[in-house]
Amino acid sequence: MLVIAHRGASGYRPEHTPAAYRLAAAQGADYLEPDLVATLDGVLVCRHENEISGTTDVAEHPVFADRRITKIVDGTAVTGWFVEDFTFAELRTLRARERMPALRAGNTAYDGLEEIPTFDEVVALARRESARLGRPIGVLPEIKHPTYFRRLGLPLEELLTERILALGLRPDEIMIQSFEPTSLRRLSVMTRVPLVQLVDSGSAPNDFLRTGDGRTYADLIEPRGLREIATYAQVLAPCKDLVVPRSADGCLGEPTRLVDHAHRAGLGVQVWTFRAERRFLPTGTDLPTELTRFAALGLQGIFADHPDQAVAALRPSVLNV
């Protein structure tokens, strides 16, 4: 089973930093997961959101004070500083910081130490670590808010495809994920790398909402929806609550049939996101127990903030720290 380092080893270092990616590789992750957004001049950089006040020190730079603004992103009003309003050179003057300092206080020791990495830099890092450790380490980028960025003239699908070709990335080095089916359909005719349809536990894909398509994520995971996903993607990546729901008291309930149905449609299944902190765990269950319960369902991969703990639980004989 693949262990995918969610935003790097984000349980131990500020997310989407070189340190988080390097640590994830050392802890045994098979894939590094960079979320991708685009700068004003079309450079793909690694941030979970295009609004960056929570993950950088942008608010401490007076020169950028006038760029604080409110925008509508995927139907929600968001106030702050946005990657697409900065050139790459300007963005490089910022430094990364921990997104959840109250929960992950230890990570704040690394605040201000690193720049925001580009997609190219994460690929180079994965290749270096793969050579150093003697095992393959791939990248599994998620393109964020693709409909939003396309309307700004920053089509993430084309920008990413250009980088895949320029970097000579092979299909065994990369998979691409998105919550938006339209985006994955575009990619399916642009590139031959494996594609991953992300599915949330509620609402609907943003591209469906923008175009008036009445289907929801719940429709996508019905057998008919899964068969449609299989026409453009190779993997389904559902929220873990869709695979093993929690009961009213927060305990793990009985598994759904989603994994079986996805396999019958010809899709692999990668489930997100597993975290070691108590607030994210089911009642009465630790992370190894939770992972073991999910692994028994025949998954192909899991996303984890603490890759070492996932590797120790799922593949203890190959842990390489």
C-alpha cells in the first residue's frame, strides 16, 4: 500500500516546505503531495490555498500591505493575500510558517526558515531523495481551484502539463489529483500520467456548481458515477468518512461498499487524510489501529500527515528513517 505524504510530513514540519518533503522521504513515504497554485506570472508553487496569510509571513511585509483584499474563491468570500497577485520573484521574499500553530506548536520552531517551493523544486527533491535512499519516490500534485484559476487566465492543467513535459516526468513518477472532474477530463487528453479523482464527504465539485450540473459528490460515488470516473481517471480518492463512517459517539462504524464498488469499476482507491493528533482520531482508536482497519479493506494508498507512523503501522519491516 502506498503511503502518500500529505503536504509533506506536515505533522512534523510546516506544510509544503522543502523540510517537510525531505522528512517525508526519509520517513518512508512513496509519494510527496504538493498542492499547486499559480503566481501572477504563471509559476506553479506549493500552497494548499491561494490565500497565504496563514502559511507565510506576508502580513509582516509592509510593501505588500495594499494587496490585502477580499475575493470570492469557489463561492466563498476570502480575505487576505493571494498567490495570483504576486510575481514569483515577489513570492520568494516571503517565508513559510506553520498553518496550525495551536495544534502543532513544535512545528513553529521552523517558521520563517524556508521559501515557498515550486513544483519543479519538489520534483527535483523527490528525484534526489529517491537516488539517495535507493527507492522510488514520486510526486502526487493536487491542482487547487482550477476553474477559478482558469478564469484568471492561469490554466493550471496546461501549466502543469508543460512542466511534466519539460521535466521529463514518467507516468511512474507522478499522479495528478483534483476535486474537479472537468479538470481531470482536460488532463486526460493532455497527458498520459495516472489521474486521481478526489471526492469529499459533502457538497459538490466546484466545476459542477459553476456550470449548473446538479450532481453531487454523493452521485459520483454511486456505481454509475464510478464507472464514469473510470473513463478519465485511474484512481478514486475519497474522504475516509465515505469508506468507514463514524458513529454518533465518534467511533469507527461499519465500512461502506465504496471500495468494492470502485474496484469493480476498475479504479484504485487512495483514502485521505490520516493524522496522529487526538482531535482527528476516532473515539477510542489510535492511529495504528485506524490505519489497520482501513488497510484491511484493500486500499491502494493512504494520505498521512505523519508518514513514519503510517509506514510503521502498514509496512514495519521497510521503515527507513
